[in-house]
Amino acid sequence: MALTMIMVLALLIYALAERKLRLQLAETGQSVPNQVGKATQAPTMRWIFQVFEGVDLLLIRQNGQIARRVLNLKPVHREILRLLGPPVEKCYLLAS
């Protein structure tokens, strides 16, 4: 029962993120490239997650402090993050 609840919550978050991105794309008139490079306003979150493969967080420990860097963040990633909003941008160190 607990595992089912976790799965339902994960699918809910997945669906909400997809809906938010699609609404933002429609409202702004923007699009993102799909799997074959054509512009789309209705991407799936599965595709968006695949686009973000290779984006990494680097932690550097130096003198007792930890510096964080996000690697391989391209303009398409930044645009998607901007469309998803400040809380998501903050996760990628783009917003304060």
C-alpha cells in the first residue's frame, strides 16, 4: 500500500510538472525542440528529463567550505528552467 502511494505521488508530480511547462509554453508562445529537433509546445516530461541527461552538480570541498557548480547547462536547459519557475531555477543555482 505504501509503495502504491509513493508511485501515485510520483506520477502526480510528473503530471503537474508537464502541465506547468506546457501551459507556460502556450502562454509565452515559445517552444522547445522535440526528439527530432522540431519545435513543440507539448513536450513530455520524459523527453525533458532526457534533455537534462548530462547536466551534473559538482561539489568542491575547499578549506572546509563546499562550492557548488552546475555543469553542461545549455541555453535550452536554462529556458526550460525559466519556464518552470524560480523554485526549479534555484535547484540549478540560477535564482537566489
